[in-house]
Amino acid sequence: MKILITGGAGFIGSAVIRYILTNTKNTVINLDSLTYAGNTESIPTKLKSENYFFQKKDICNVNDLKFIFNTYQPDAVMHLAAESHVDRSIDGPATFIHTNLVGTFNMLECARNYWQKLPEDKRANFRFHHISTDEVYGDLHGTDDLFTETTPYSPSSPYSASKAGSDHLVRAWHRTYGLPVIVTNCSNNYGPYHFPEKLIPHMILNALHGKPLPVYGDGCQIRDWLYVEDHARALYKVVTEGEVGETYNVGGHNEKKNIDVVNMICDLLEELAPEKPAGINEYRELITFVTDRPGHDARYAIDASKIECELGWVPEETFDTGLRKTVQWYLDNRQWWERVLSGKYQLGRLGVND
Ligand SMILES: NC(=O)c1ccc[n+]([C@@H]2O[C@H](COP(=O)([O-])OP(=O)(O)OC[C@H]3O[C@@H](n4cnc5c(N)ncnc54)[C@H](O)[C@@H]3O)[C@@H](O)[C@H]2O)c1
């Protein structure tokens, strides 16, 4: 298979590419415009074989997309490119509307034009897999409910609203034009190569630098955490074995309060990095409560039974094992995150196959 992956230089997209290049013989075309969140250093050089192509292109540019479809003739698309950070969507929603809605619309139209001209057998096997979030469902404040594939959409932030809109577009392209789409909605991912603005890497790196660990509100917001490599495995299963027109929720069965996550990180660092910055007795003393994020969702929790029963996928990591691996990865891979923090990862970016 030739799989076109958008956003393959991002956190989850790069995990999907590492998984495919390591475990399969498929060809990967990584289409990414390299926003601040894109980092080609998240795909180790040793994995970049003749089966891997990188194209610095923008999903908001229709000519870019036509070029990619015509040149590579993919068998499947995994669409991950997006603006993904909730805080940034509150500060500047316009980019989120443009990338997540207009960009997805462009992807659908270019995929449809390409797919309609494919020979019969290739047409039948083509897949457009749209990767989305559980945040489209809103929150589960004060209930024990879980998000299922039929939970009504009720997004709270500009980010989740733009993703909700993109999900609706994808399903409409299936219903109206018959484009063979599959949608997945997953919970919060964590793991290696996570951009340091997100909660878990932000806390690890701030702690290592002896900086405050800012926790929104009372820290009692609950998220369901999914180890990114478990997610990558789920996404590959869905694109290769999932049923056209279906939605699959992907979650890790790891509901945790944000404050508990931060405490766990501090405790792991006590064990794995006991030599603390000057003047710090214990990492937990760095925890600082800050004004809550506007519209902050109280609880997300995923019912992942459909993907488990129908496709036989289950997460391999518990939160304890996954978080330990994650903290250890940041301790072992200073060069990756130091180049992100210094901005050096953005220097010397090449256009093709770097
Ligand atoms: N991270 C999570 O916890 C999470 C949870 C659920 C769903 N998701 C979804 O999964 C997908 C990937 O998330 P992520 O955390 O890897 O995001 P990310 O922000 O780490 O990566 C996004 C990638 O998309 C690229 N990109 C952005 N705009 C682009 C454009 N116009 N054209 C081409 N490339 C562009 C960026 O350069 C970056 O490499 C997103 O669609 C997100 O909504 C993420």
C-alpha cells in the first residue's frame, strides 16, 4: 500500500509513520507544511528508507494537494494535519478554522476527484481515514457516562468546534459522494516526541528546569490518557481493517485528574532524576495553581469497546507503564527537546525527503 499521511511531522502522525515503517512494507508519503508543531526530527533517519517520502505541502493549498495525489497515487489517506492546541485556539481561532475546516474540505475534494477516476478495484479499496478527537463530544461534567460513537456533538472550544465541523464534512462526503471514509475519535495522547507545550511534556521539562508547574483551576479536570504508540497501532488497524462509513472511538481506559498526572510525573522524576535543580527539595513543591482556562471541559472518557470487539485492538500500556516510559524517554532524548525549546528544529528545513 501507498499511504498518504497528512500531518506526519506532528506528534501522532510521526508515531503512525514510525509504526508503519518499522512494522510493514508499505510506502508512506508524509505531507506536512511544518508549522511550529511539525518536526521532521521525530522520524529517525534510520527509518527513512526508499519507502518514505516527505513533501512540505499545505492542505490549504489545492494545487499542492493535486500535485501529491497525481504524483504518488495513494491507496489510502490518513488525515491528521490540523491545528491541535486548545489554548492557541482560544488566543487565535482563525488558523484553526482555516486549517481544520478549509484544509479538510480541500483534502476531501482532492481525494474525491482522484478516487472517482481510479480503476474499479483500486476505487473499491481506497480509504480516507480522518483522525479526530473526543473533544467534539463536549464534556461529561458530573456523570459517570462514557463517550460512545453515537454521543451527540457538543464542542466547547474553537479547536473542538473546528474538529467537529471537519468530522461532519467527512461524513457528508461519504453520504453524498460515496467517498469511502472512516473516522476515529480518540482521547488525549501522550508519549515520546510530544511537543513541549502540551501538559505532560510541559510538566516534565519545567520540572527538570526547576520552573513552576502550572495547573489550571483546581486540577480536577479528568482526561482519558492514551499512549501514542497504542494509538498509532489502532489507526493502522482501522485504515487497513475498519469498515467504510464507520466511526471508532479510541481510548486508553486511563481516566486521571490533571493534578494526579502532575503528581505522578513529580514522583517518577524523584525516582528517575533525583538530582534536582539548585534550591529545589522536591519536584512537587513546583506545582502552582493558575486561573482556569475559559470553557475548560471537566471530564472526557471514552468507551472504546467497539474497536476492541470489532477490530480486536486493545491498548498495551497502562497509564503507569506508559507514563514511566514517557518520562524516561524525555530524560534519554534531551537533544530532541532541547532543539525544540531553542527553535533549532525549525532551521534548515528541507522540502523533500529530508
Ligand atoms: N494529541 C492529542 O492528544 C489528540 C487527541 C485526539 C485527536 N487528535 C487529532 O490528531 C491529529 C494529530 O494531532 P497531533 O497531536 O499529532 O497534532 P500536532 O499539532 O502535533 O501535529 C499537527 C501536524 O500537522 C501539520 N499541519 C498543520 N497545519 C497544516 C497544514 N495546513 N498543512 C499541512 N500540514 C499541517 C503540522 O505541521 C504538524 O506536523 C489532529 O487532527 C488532532 O486533532 C490529537
